[in-house]
Amino acid sequence: MRSSNDLGRGRLFPLVCRLAIPTMLAQLVSVLYSIVDRIYIGNIPDSGTLALAGVGVCGPIVTLLSSFASLVGLGGAPILAMRLGEGRRDEAERVAANGFLLLCALAALLTALSLVMKDRLLMWFGASADTFAYADAYLTVYVSGTIFALLATGLNSYLIAQGYSGLGMLTVVLGAVLNIALDPVFIFVLDMGVAGAAVATVISQMASAALVLYCLLRRKAQVRLRLRGFSLRLMRRIAAFGLPTFIIMSTDSVILIILNAVLQRYGGPGEGDVLVTCATIVQSWFLLISLPMGGITTGAQPVVSFNYGAGRVERIKKAIAYIALLCLAFCALMTLAAHTAAAPLFVRLFTKDAEIAARSVGYIQVFTAMIIPLAVQYTLVDESTALGRVRFAMGCSLFRKSLFLACIFALPALFGAEQTFFCEPVADGTAAIATSVLFAATTPGFLRRREERA
């Protein structure tokens, strides 16, 4: 298992592409975990619309659970890459070992809490009397496999941090392909409905986790997973590095939960379920943007972290510029897609209801209106994390989420339930401007001091 990516000396743009694009594609494929489930569920005879709304209520809770994998995976990966850049392979292996133990502990805790509290959580977070049964069936099965979801996602970041972006993509693709193949079997052939979709997802995540563990345990791995050198201090450092990404993902989940509850409240009986169904489709489209873009920014983090550890500042600056360029190009493409035939075709995969389809397309165009500025926000926040600037990244992330949350409460109260979909573009545009100004003002001095120390 030999890496073809020389993080310290390889040509930067091809190097960034070799790391970022496979990770982006892997994240794009991983979106299929939720989107394929929702497509099949939305087409269940007679109950598809209500079942889709029920699973939509589960979506933010599932994302919240996944954010703990990013806390450990994307927290440990930059540290691991820095240690490799410093030539300290033993310390890099300690990072992998402590990350593995932390993931297992979090999985056990989250599984227990979720199973105990799921009924209350679902009703608090937007389930109605009509959609509760579907949400409960899906979530009960899904949370039982939390350990596989966390290990597959969290440890995969440690593969990518070593330059094995192709293997990182393979582990995700394996799970997605299995999920696509198993969904119709469990949902329709075995007549398990929404519970069948969850079973297919858990089996797929189990396969991905097994492959990641196999790759990290092999002797040929640059950094092997060895269960030794455990340290609470190192676990805290991993968590601190992963905190900005965790905040982004977890607050996304909390905000989406609040979004569903607000849509139910201001939409009222009947209309509330329709709006939640539309929001589920809109969020599925948004995942096609946010997860692949996060794949670009986090997949390329090893270049930034490795060269920070080696004290090569010029390579850091160029790498960040190339990462931003890839994100901007991707978001420009997705903006075009939202305003052409792609969005209506996408929506029709979920529903045959003409009114819900038409409204969902309009909401998609509103919700994604500011994704081009969002490309800058993602780049600067994630590469600041790669540099170890955790407080800066966390502050910028919290600012954007605070704006979104304020709009969720203000816009529907003042202008009606449908205006809730304007929350995302308002937050994205404002936060991108603020983050860019702060980054330009503070980063040159930070890098200059690192260069002097090196």
C-alpha cells in the first residue's frame, strides 16, 4: 500500500487534485447513502410522501451522529499529517490509536443515549402523528449500527491523511454501492419499508468499516493502527482540532431540526407536512453541494498540514489558493444545475406529486443562491483547521450558524413559513464576507511567524 502523493515536494496543483478530487467523489458517492434511501422511500406505494417526511425528520439526527466521526477523524488527520511532516512516525501512530479508542467510546455512548431518547427526540424535532411511525422505524435500526458509521467515516480520514486518497474513496464507494444494491431488496422484496432502508445502510457501513480497518492494520501502511500509547491529553487535542468541523456538522443538524419544527408550526396541519417533505428534498440537493465541497477542503488538508509541519509557507499559500479554485468551480457548476433541467429531474426522483415537485424546485433555487460565496467560507475555515487555527475556524463557523439560526426564528414569524428557505443564502453570503476579511487580516502574520520558527 504505497502512496503516490509526495506531500512535501510534489507539484502542488496536481497534488491537490489527486487528494481533493477522489475525496470529493467519495463524498459525492456517500450522499447516495441518504439520497437513494429517500428516493426509494418516496416511491413506496400509498405511503411514500409521509414516509419521506418521517425519514426527513431523522436526517438531522443521523447527521448529528455522523458529526462525532468528523470530530475524531478530521481532528486527528491534520495532527497525523503534521507529525509525518516532522518525521515523527511513532507519534502519528499514537494519533491513530487514540482516535480509534475515542471513536469506539463515543459510539457506545451515542447508541445508548439515542435508543433511550429517540421517541422524545422525534416528536420534539418535527415528527407529526402521521409521520412518527416511519421516523421511529428508521431511526431505531440506524442508531443500532452507530459503531460502524463512526469507524468507517472517522478512520477513513486517517487513510487520506497519509496520502492514500484512492483507498479513502474506495471505502466510501464500497458502502454506497452496497447500499444501492440492498435498498430495493429490503424495502420492496422483503417488504420492510423504511426499516429496510436503515438495515441496508447499516450493512453498507459495516462493510466500509471493515475495509478501513483492514487497510490501517496492514504492515504496508505508512501509519499502522496499533492499540498502544493511549493518552487522554492526546484525545483532547484530537477533539480540539476537530471541534470546528464538528460544530459545522452538529449545528447543521440542530438547525435542520429546528427548521423542521418551525415549518410544522408555521405551516400548520397538512401544510406543515408538505413543507417538511419539500425541505427533505431541498436538503438532499444541498448535500450534493456541501458534502463534495467538504471532501475537497478536507481531502486536501494533508497538503496544508504536512507543509505547515515542515515550515514550507509558500506551498501552504499556493495550496489554499488551488483548493479555493476547485471549490469555486464546483459551486459555479452546481448553481448552473439548480437553474436548469437538473433540479426538476432530481426532484422527480423523490415524488410524483406535481405541486410538491414544483415547490421543491423553487425552494432549491432560493436555498442555494449563495453557494459560490460559501465555497470561500468552506475553504478558509477548513484550511485554517489544517493549520491548527482552531479558534479562528470555530469562530467563523459559529458566526455563520448564528446568522442562520436568527433567520429561522425571524423570517417565518415576520413573512410566513415559506420564507424560512431564505435563511441559508443570507447566512452564506454574510459569513463569507466576514471570514474573508478576517482571514486576509490575520493569516499572513501567522504564517510569517511559522516561517521564522522553521
